[in-house]
Amino acid sequence: MEINTHTFSNGIRLIHHPLDSPVGHCGILINTGSRDEEEHEHGMAHFIEHVIFKGTRKRKTYHILSRIDDVGGELNAYTTKEETCVYASYLSQDFERALELLHDITFHSTFPERELEKEKEVIIDEINSYKDNPSELIIDDFEELVFAGDPMGRNILGTPERLAGFGQSDIQKFMRNNYHTDQMVICVVGQMDKNKVLRLAAKYFEPLPANLRQKKRPASLHYRPQSIDKVMDTFQSHTVLGNIAYDLDSPQRLGLLLLSNLIGGPGMNSRLNMALREKNGIAYNIESIYTPYYGTGVFCIYFGTDEENLNRSLKVVHRELRRLREARLGKLQLHNAIRQLKGQITIANENRENLMLSIGKSYMLYNKVDSREETWSKIDAIQASDLLEIANEVFDPAQLSYLIYRQS
């Protein structure tokens, strides 16, 4: 796996993975997200992700959106609790066009007040759309429950009340305080010569002034298990249960990822899918989610079912968690679980856009990218005894929190 890297004098890092493909992908990843907002800034990171497309010193909205679309490419962005990313896909011959545009909207957006007001309405519609989707809303509400009183618990979208107060100066202040050059990575994947990639990246990003991060995020969180029922106007009852979990630097991270995949991953043969859906026919959507963050993490299980099947479903979930706490996986079970996880990772990275984002995030967080062989070696090193220990810590019944949306 050929990886080329460079660090500019302002701290911005470049990573390039050459691939024989007529399509290229590049992105700017920034190690800041909703977790970095002050309370009065709730929703600001996501708001910025929207409004950087609304005009720069030399482009209006139409010209920004058309710059890549005109050559058949795609321009996109996303925000999480800890990162913001602006990225593009394009024909390899249009690499400079894409790179220059990403530079322009990230560092030279002007945030016209008229455009800000229009985009606030768009985001309010986005907030309301989540309220119409309880299976997504409940995940946000569960993290608010688990991380109560901490910025980690606030949802990414913000609230209409907070959005209403955001202006141009507020955006610029947040970016000055959080868009640190030593926390930015430019990631490029595709059929581009490494010298050309470096030359063009230097052309656009080397002249930018340094803005270095001066303090680390606070990592101390105080978790207390909680259980909340809410009556909702829904066709099903929705349930999430879980616990805080290992952070991004934990050696147990891969073990919990494997356990999460085994119990409720995307495979149709996950233990909960087999037990709830295939064997008993009492749930359609079942998944487990493990998200590691800086200094903390969260593991949860989600399922939706009819109200009359809710208690029965919970018993099935607890039975499967108990099995993982009490019974060590056999050699064949462990072998199959490892093989499945490897296959899913490999298939996911066949999507070159996913690969670009994965490489960029790894370099942003760890300043390195493991080869497939290195990743496989780490997964192969997981022992059944490790999984038993992890299961007893994370799936401890006394440490689980619950959030249930009950049918009205």
C-alpha cells in the first residue's frame, strides 16, 4: 500500500494514496466538531458545514456548486461530534479544479448574511426530519442520556433557537478558535503523480498562516447508568440500551468492534438478527453500534418492535449479552468472527471514497495509516479471553443505560 505524506510549515498534513483509477477523491478533514462548541454555539460546527458553500471572495453559490458538477464530479461535506470534512470526487484530470475549490470554500468563504438566513431554514427542516425518524432520533437522545451535562451529549444539528442567533462574526470566531492547521489533513486517493499532488497542495495550502491548537479536549466524563421511557406517537416501540466504552486509543477497541459486529453488525447472521428476527420474527431493524471518541466511547444496541413484543425482545437481548459474558468463544466461532470482520472492512474500502475518508481520518488521529496486513495482524491477535473480559466490562448489566420510545 503506497502512502505518500508531507507536512507543511503551517502544520497542515497531506496524505496521498495512488490508485489506478480514472476517478479521484480528495478531502479536507478537520479535527473539530460539535463536541468543541460552547453551549451558546450548539449547532455551529454543522451550520458552518452548510454555509461554506454559500459564497467565497471570488465565487457565488451557483459557481461553487457548478465547479465540480460541470465536469461530472460530486462535492459534499459532513460533520460529526469530533470532525468536519469537505470532499470531492472527480475525474483524475480535474484534480486541481477540485483541490482549488476545497481550498477556496474552506478558507475564503464570506458567509453572506442573506445566505445564512436561508440556510437556517434548511437546517430547521433537517432537524424536523429527524423528529420524523425515531430510529435515528433515539440514537442522538441516547448519547444525550449517556453524556448528560457534557458537550458530547448534545446533538450535532443544534436547535432552531440557537441557529437563529448565529451571524457572520460568530462563524468566524468559531473557525478561528477551532479550525487549527495542525489538526487538518488533505487526503488524496487516485491516479495522480505524487510530485504533482505535492506541488499543487503546496500551491494552495502552504501559504496559509499557521493556527495551532493550544489545548487538548477535556476527556474526563462522569457516567451514571440511567433508564428513561418516553411515550411517542410512533407505529413501533424503539429501544436503545448501552454503556460508555473504549476510546480511540484503547487497545481493547478492536476487540469491542469485533464483539459489536458479532452481536448486531450488518451481517444477516449476527446473533441478535438471528434471535430476534429470524427465529422469533419480533423485530425488523436490529443493530449494535460502537463509536470510539477522544477520551471516551459509546456502545449501544438498537431495535424496533411492536409494544407487545418489547419485553420479550429485551429478554432476548439480555440473553445474548449474557452468553458473551459467560461463555468464551470457541476456536471456530472466533475464527469465523475474525474472518467476517476482515471481509467487511475490505469490501467497505473497495469504495474509493470510503477509503479516502478512512485513510484521512487515520492520519488525522494517529499520524499513520496501517496497511491491510498490519490491520489483519491486530485483528488476528484478538483472543477469546480478551473478548470475555471486554464483554464483562462493557455489557455489565449494572452499567447499562436504557432509552425506550413507547407507542402512544
